Amino acid sequence: MTPRITSLNRPDVEREDLPVDVLVVGAGPAGLACAIQLKRDLDKRGDDERTVLVIDKAEEIGHHTLSGAVMNPRGIEELFPDWRERGFPVEAAVGDDWAEVLRPGGTQIALRGALCPPQLRNHGNLIVSLNKVTRWMAEQAEELGIEVYAGFPAAELCQDADGRVTGVITRDSGIAKDGAEKGTFEPGMRIQASVTVMAEGTRGSLAKQLFKDERLGLMTGRNPQTYGTGIKEIWQVTPEVGREMFGKVLHTGGYPLDTKAYGGSFIYGVSEDRLALGFVVGLDQGDAKLDPHALFVQWKQHPRIAGMLAGGKVLRYGAKTVPEGGYFSMPKLQADGLVLVGDTAGFLNAATLKGIHLAISSGIMAAQAIGEALIADDTSEAQLAKYTELFECSPAREELYGVRNYRQAFAKGLVAGTLDFGVQMITGGRGLKKRRTGHEDHECMQPLAKSKFQKPAFNDTDSLDKLTDVYLSGALHEEDQPSHLVVVDPTICVDRCTQEYGNPCQHFCPAAVYEWPEGTPEVVINASNCVHCKTCDIMDPYENIEWVVPEGGGGPKYVDM
């Protein structure tokens, strides 16, 4: 069997060691909340000599952070009761919300008031830019004396013989595409920590390795995680539309999805001249030509949506995956020297598509457990299990357990899922089955011959093609470096995938990374286009694509997203 690729680092180079007490890998809401809460707790106890370090692969904090984003304020209220006085960035408070079912013929059915599905009601929530939120949280962390390093991608795990996590090694830089060391070569640092907090977001490259490490048993007895890919754009719209939609939330279902597929859309009134709009589709529907970006374009071409966008223009673009599996897909939250938070640990309510407040709450609970472990000078799994104890008694657990079978109920289509969800609402989240099982999304892919997917027509106004949209994401990587998108066995692509699935990577990637030009014997990988969504790592039918971190600073720039 071909060995799996886990790092592009040099194996035998001398590295600088950086010892810290706690290392947080990922500067999103979960990781920053953990660092902030931990530092405050330690300072209160007079233990202010402890070092807490946060590293992130983005060039600037927030550049790789993407969400819809309508936020339940519960999490930030828990972390900062005075969040309003501190200037927490809010675009708008939700003033109205409703849902619409789009029909293929161009009509729609509006569901308002009591008819709006309860999971789509957002009164009391906030419309935010997660980019701005994470930048603000990083500033709060730094004011407490926490070191926050941008442009430091974690490329390798450090583990002892028993599997205990002891830190990470950051990515080497200055390696040419042919593997030679350039004049700018710098080896990554070995960061040694008593506790490592994995806050990589969805499908983290290091967390993925940890999940497969049988010594840790993080996924023992758990359902496999299932994912959706979300596409988002920021639009500048006409004043009439902007004023009408400001502070409002609209969700749609139906077109362009059929009754076998899971997904839907959102439109948020960000300001009096801007809308945030997006489309999320489950990655388990099985069509080999599934193209989340194309579905997004088709949705925008529906007369209901096209009418709102007429006379406007696209400002920003982004894509990311979301963990939809729910409570039964969550890993064990800790191991020796390790805790998992946020999207890495599956803290997302798939029914409401809300995860920011849960991510922050996970960071707070993890911090409380870590603080006690440091004081006790015991960072074993048994001591860190305080995190799980806190979670199981928390509002976060109550929320996630209440929709524990939600996503899996839709595995057999919209009708069956809707029926089961109705039963879940009156049975405390149980539904028609006590516990539904899950699946790996790539296992659902069907042969190319069964595909019914049709691509839309593109234009330069409201239906941009992938390459144009990628430009609006700000995605950029150093060209002369080894590809961070590793095809483990290229012969599978040519000898099997072409015939069996028609090389679906060219379809499911929302950033035009994978191309099969006519007459070309192998895939062309445009790694510089990558927006770090991880769809390829999830959907490849042979698990033949490994997403690993590129050199520091590479990737999208999600400013104001």
C-alpha cells in the first residue's frame, strides 16, 4: 500500500525548539476563546508565568476564517459579558427572518411567522463578519499577553511512543517545486507544549491524523463525520434592495436541488448596500459531477434571487466545508496532552447551521480543564477529561444532543428527512430511530454513468465562473513550492478514476484547482487557486488526495467575509 503523505517538511534538519505551556493550533473563534479564557483563569490564580501561544497558517489573523455568518450571541456573552462595551464587531442585529421554497419554474413559496421552520428563526441573533470577529478576538488575546503568531502553519505532530501529543512542527519554507532547498530555506520550529489545543477548523490535516491513530481512540464508537461545502459571496446591491434587506435573514430550499440532495441557501442583509449570500450542499449525495459552485450559480439564476442581485456586483468570494454530523460524530474531546475544539471537534448545529457560539463555548470549557490540569501538573487524558464532563453538563451539549439525529435522517432524501425531523421535534431529538449511523461522504459516490448533473451557463455579472470567483477570494500561494495538494497514487486517477467516476475532482473543487485538459494524460493541479476548503480531501472516492499545509501565508484572504 502506498504510504500516506503527512508532511512536506525535511525529515532530518536541525530545528529550533520553542517550549510553551499551552499551544493553540488555529486562531479561529474556538482557539482564541480557549487562549483568552485560559490566560484569564491562570492570571486570577496568580499563575501568570505560564506561556500560551496561538499559531495560525494565514498571513494575517482572520484571512482563513469564513462563515455565513449569523451568530448566536450566547458564546461571546459567556466569554465577554461586556462585549458590546468592548466594541465587538456587529454588522446588524437580525430584525426579520423567513424561509422560501424555490421552484424550478421560477416561482417560490414564502414561509413566514409560524410557518417558518423553527431551526431557521434567527430573532436575537447577530449578522457578523467572522473575519472581523477573529481579528477583534486576537486583539483581546494580545492585550492579555498571549502571543498570537500568524503565518505559522503546523505541518507535523510531535508524539511520544505511546501516542501522547507533545506539540507540533511548523512548515519548512523555502523549498522549491522540484524539492530542492532555495536560498531562502528556513526549517520549521519544533513547538513543545504540555497541552496542544487542536483548533484547525474543518478537516484539519493534523486532526485527521489523530483521528486515525488507534492508540488515541478518538473516533472509537463514533459515527464518521459528514460534511457540506458552502459557497459564499459578498454583493454590493442597489440601495433599494440593500435598505429592504438590511438586518434581515432569508433562507431558501428547493431549487436547484432535487429531493435526494441535502442543502440550502442564505441571504443576509449586512448593510444598506451589501448582502452576504451563500449556498451549502451535502457532500454525500453521490453524483460524480457534483459541483457546489455550479449549484450556487444555478441558485443565483433563479428569478427570485436574480431579481435581488440585478444592478449589483460581486465583491468577495469564498468556500469552506462544514462538519454536519452532529453529536454522534463528535470525537472524544481529549487525549494525553491534547484537546479538540470548535469545528475540529464537530461543534456545529447542522439544523440551524450555527457554530460560532458553540466554538467559543468549546474553547471556554477546554480552557477550564486545561487550567486545572496545569495547576495539578497532570495533563493526562484522565485529568483533561474534565473538558468532557463540562461539555456533558453544558447548554452546548443540550443543543447538539437535541438535534443528534438531524443530518443522518436526510441520508435517504428530503422527504424522509423532513418526516423524521418532525418526529425529532416532539421526541427530544430522537426521531424515528434511537441512534442513526453515519457514513464517509466519499463512500456515497456513484459511477459516472448515473450522474444527472448539468452545469449552468456563466457570465461576467451574476454568474461568475470559478476562476473569476477565485480571484475575488484573494487566494495566493508561492508558486515555486511543492504542491500542498498531494495525489498519493497518480495511477489511480488515470487507470481507474477516469473510467469509474470521470475524475470528479475537476467538478467538486470550488476553486478550479484540478483540471483535465483534453489530451492530457494526468491531472493538472493549480495549487495556487486553493481556498483551503478541504472538499477534495473529503470527497475523493479513493481517499487519494491529501491536503497538507502550504508555506506560511498562502491561501485566501477573506477580508470582511
